Amino acid sequence: MAADSVGEVNGDRLGVVVVDDHPAVVAGIRLWCAETDRLEVVAGGPTPAVAWTSPGSEAAVVVLDLQLRGMREPGWGELTRLVAAGRRVIVYSMRDDERTVLRSLDIGCATYLTKAEGEAHLVAAVLAAVDDQPYLSPALAGAMTVDRAPDRPRLTERESQVLLAWFQCESKEVVAEMCGLSPRTVSGYLDRVRIRYARVGRPARTKASLVARALQDGLIGLDDL
Amino acid sequence: MIDFAARLRWTVWAALGVVLGALYGPFAVGDSNVYASPGLTLFAFFTLVGVWLVAGVLLVAGSLGRRSSLALIFACAACLVAVTVNLPAQLQTDGVNWGFGSFGWFLVLLALDRPLRVVGPFLALPAVLSLAVVAASSVASVEAVSAVFVRALVVAGPQLVVAFASAQLQLNAEKAADAAQRQRRVRSANSVAAALDSDRQRRMQVVREAIEPVLRELSSVGTRPLDEDLRRGCLVAAARVRRLLAESNAGDDPLVHELSASLDALQRRGLVVELAVRGPADGDIPVEQRRGLTDPLLDVVVRAASRVRVTLTRGPDEVRLAVVADVHDGADDLCSVTTGDMREGVEVSAGHVGGVSWLRTRWVR
């Protein structure tokens, strides 16, 4: 499912499907996407079926609430099926514990956002996902900061500093001030961290696209592979 | 006392062995023709020897309980009855009545932990049985009865002395143990009271440090309206007091509990306060370091105009707290006051950029 061929609606706009059992959340995302000139929510509903049936099945990005009403556990199976089908999935959840965040990442979601992170991060994350570019939310950064899994990627000291600062302040300008870097360099470090995680995670189309795009953009070199 | 009781039991057990083997054994085996039923009395004697052996085994195993003692005492009493009723009246006070001399020692051995008022009357059982046999015989006389009494006194006297001594020592030991227990309780209560008092004093000192400057300022205000610094001081003091109160009932994650309590006081101002925690719950951060981590953050939070983000990350090597807030007034004071501070081994760093102030504390374990 390439961004330039699938998911387009109304000319240049790209489709987004929202799986969330709170109508207010669906309505909010619909509004946020409408305010951009590239995105449009084509379907939204309280069950994953909305992502598998038209027009949701043609959407470029799935925004998935991991814990829908009636579920006792996060919907790992649904996330896995969507990722396996080559869908770009952004997990958008109330849960912010690092285990849930890191497991979602490992399964192959494009990024993980908590609902507290709101409009700015969600829209940016969706735009990054459709372009196969990395996006690292502060919630994801926080989980990576305390990640002690034996197979976690090795980060440089600078990458760890930037990651922690990003989690702490959610502003690249402030991170730049804290770490004595430019905001652009901060973004570069965060993207590299996201790519490192993509490379150690389970094989998934989203991750492959992320790494390929990172190579094209010069974020990583062939030697890094 | 436990050692003494054990030693006394072993002494009585050994003495009984000598008495049974060297004193009464020859009578029981060699003079079996004097008994009305030699087979029965011989069986009774060896039963008594068996009781002695079983008592020894139970003593070694440390399992001579009340039930086993009672069962063995009944066995001894049965042996005593068997030998007493199988002897003629004129031999009741003779050595062939091995039950008369041995029963009391078995009683002392097996009921050493019982009060003297319980054991004492049973020591008279051999004499009572012998008197019954004498009384029922044709040779009953004052001399025969006197002989039984004399032998009872000779035999039961030492047994009573040992039982009495044992009971007294046990009583004294129990009193001593009670006294020691009371002393321990008093010492524990004293040390708990001292620790509580010290903790209370420490808390009071911290509360005083937080509140006194504010109260001093307030007393000098008079009828003037409160200025911004004083208002912030009041808020910080309130947050610290709430945190101190939270210290007394923290669960397995005291830092988060105290942090929430501090922020709660400030949240009521209408600030949007966001607290994000990463890393496992940690109950091992000492209270001084928890204060060192949280206190500097309050200076930023009280200056926030509308939004505050507080983050806590905990790893095996370090704990980091950070606050980021939109601060419009007093940001310069904040940086000069806090940057580079060290408190209880906690590093503090702060900065301000584009209307956003940040402050970070870090404690390396």
C-alpha cells in the first residue's frame, strides 16, 4: 500500500480511518485532519471492522485506539493483523505505560501517541506516516528512555540525552536549548532513534518503508545496515 | 529454665535406670517366687523398663509431650498395681515391691512440667495401694501400717523435694521471662516513641522552614495587598506541607504519591498539570532525596501561567524529574536561584527559552 497510489480521496487528500469507541475523539480527529490540506477522515467507528471495510479499507493511515470498550486487554491481535496487512497504524491510546508503548512499537505500529498528546502530535504523526517518515512522540520517547529490554537498540549518549529531553518537554526548541543543539539537529537525533527501533523490531512493511526512506533521506547510511 | 528442666529430667532418667537395673532388677527377676503371679509381675517389670526406654527416646527426640507423658504414667500405674496386688501384705515394704520405690520417680520424670499440687497427691499412690493390701489382709496391724508410712516417707521425701525444686525454678524462670518480656516491650515502646518524636521534630522543622518566611512576610503586609512573590511563597509552602503529609502514608511508590500531593495543591489554581511517569515503582528512594528531587520543581510550578508538564523517569542507576512550564514573570530569578544547586546529592539545572521555563533534578543512586 504505497502512499502515492492508495488512500487518496478527493484528489490530493489522503484517507484516514479512526477506530475509537468515543465519538468525540473521532469527531476531533476528523476536524484536525480537515484543517490540513492533505488529510481527510474517510471512516470512523467503535470497532476495527471500520478499517477492513470500504471506505476505511482504502485509507492510507489507521488511527487505532488500543483498548476499545469491552476489552479487558489491549487489542494486540487487531494491531498485529493490521500491521501484517501492510497498514500504517498509529496507536492512539489512553494507556501510557512503557510496556504497552514498547510492545505496540515492536508489533510494528508507525508511532504511539497518548490521547493527552493531542492535535499537534497526531496530525504530525499521520503526515509522517503517509510519507514513510519516522515520528517519535514524547510518550514513545519516555518509554524508550526506560527501556531495559536485552534486545533494545544501543543509543549514543547524545541520542539518549535528546530522547529524555524530548519526553520531558515536548518542544524541540526547548530540547535544543537544553542540549545546546539546533532544533533541526534535535529532529535528526529523534528520527535516528526511531529508525534504530524500527530495525530491531519484528519485520513489518511499515518498518521496512521507514528504513528505506531513512536511507533515501540520508538519515542513515548503508554502513549502518 | 529449659536447659535446667532438660538436665533435671536426664538426671532423673539416669537415676531411674540405675534403680531399675541395679536395685530392683535382682528382686524382680531373682525373687519371682514371692509373687502370687510371677509371670505377670515379671511382665510388669519389663513393661516398666520399656517405659523408661521409651521416655529416653522421647527425651532425645524432644517429643515428650503431655499426651505421651500421660500414657506412660498410666502404664507405670498399671505396673505398680500389678506388683502391689501380687505381693503378700508382709512384703509390701520390702525391696521386692519395686513399684513402691520407682513409681514416684517415673512421675517426677514424666510430669516435671506440671504444678506440684497436681503431681504431689499421685506420689502417695504406692502407699495407698500398699495400705489397701495390708488392710485387706489378715496380718493388718499398727506396725504393718506404720511400716508402710515410714517407707512412703523415705521414698516420697526426695521425690517431693525434686518436684518442689523443679516447680519453684520453673516459676522463677517464668517470672524472669515475664520481666524480661516487659522490659523488652518498654524498651521497644521507648525506641518507637523516640523515633516518632524525632520524625515529628524533623517534619516540624521542614514545615517551619517552609512556612516561617511566609508568615513573617504576611505579618509585615498589614492592609497592603499581597505581592506576587508572597503569593508564590504561600503556594510553595502549601505544596510542601501537602507533600510532608503525604510522606506519612505513602505506599510502594512514595515519590509519585508525594509529587501528586504537591501538584494537587497547585492544580487547584486552575493550572493544567500533566504528570508522566516512566520506569517501575521505586520504594527505595530515601526521603531526603525525594525532597531534594521535588522541592526545586515547586518554584517553577508556582510561576506557571497556564500549563505544566512534570515527568519522572526511573532507572536502576538514576532518578530524573523535570518540569516544563509557560512562565512569563520571574523566569530570570528562577534560573539564577536554582541552576547548579546540589541538595542531598540531587543535581539541579534550569533554563528559560521563549516563554517556557524548565527545571530538571537528577539523583544518581
